[in-house]
Amino acid sequence: MAEMITKDALDEQIITLLGNDARQSSKVLAMQLNVSAATVRRRVGKLIRDGILHYVAAIDSVKAPYSTIVVLALDVDRAKIKLVTEILVRLPEIKWVATTTGRFDILATAYLTAGSNLSEFLEKQLGSIEGIRDSETFVCLDIRKGYLIPVGNR
């Protein structure tokens, strides 16, 4: 069983402030929180060691070369959910994937560049994955929140 990691109100405030601008110094954060810079550095270090806080580079999907962003809803054979999820995680076009409850077993977000073809991606990439029984594709028209995409395959 995984160890339960606790956070307090100060940790939550630090996370929120870093979420708004991760480049803020400990000194600037400390002034906003009315604590010492050493306290902020110690708390941030612990949040990182505990795996709660991660620093990642992110790109703006609105300004990046993505012409098509889609949400994929997948109905998958029960016995193949883990395998399909692992395959999706390895696809460079897929930036987010989760197993879910409800009508669909897996939801994923794919980001396609201007040179990519959605139909080809759905047929060749998605269509070749054994275990997917059915899918529904939602093309994103306007993203108002959550437009930052972590760089890499985290």
C-alpha cells in the first residue's frame, strides 16, 4: 500500500503560487506567504522529494504548432485495458491518458501537428491497437483552460 503523504495549508499555498508562476524565488514566495525564505525552500524541497511537486516545461497549445487537438473516448475489452493504456502512453501524439468509469474505459487527449492527418492517426495508430472495441473522437474547437502541455512523455 502506498504511503499517505500529508500537506498542510502552507504547502497548498506554495503549490498554488508556484502554479501561477513556477519561476518565483523563495524570497518572493516568502514575502507573499509571510514566512521565511528558508521555510519556503524547505517546504518546496520536501514537496519535490515526496513526489507531490514537479517542475516541468510546458508549451502553450494555442501558440504551438498543433492544428488539431482531440479527446478520444475508448471502449476497450476489459482484459485489454492495461495493455491499451500502456500503448497509448507511448504514442507521442497522446499527451494525457486515464482509465475511467462510465460509458468509456479510457479517455485520452491527442495533439496533432499541422502536418498530421487526424483520419490517418485514427485509422493507423488507434485502429491498430488490439482491444479497442469502439471509440468516439471529440475535436477541440476552443480551449479556455488547461491549454499548457507538458513537454516530454511524463
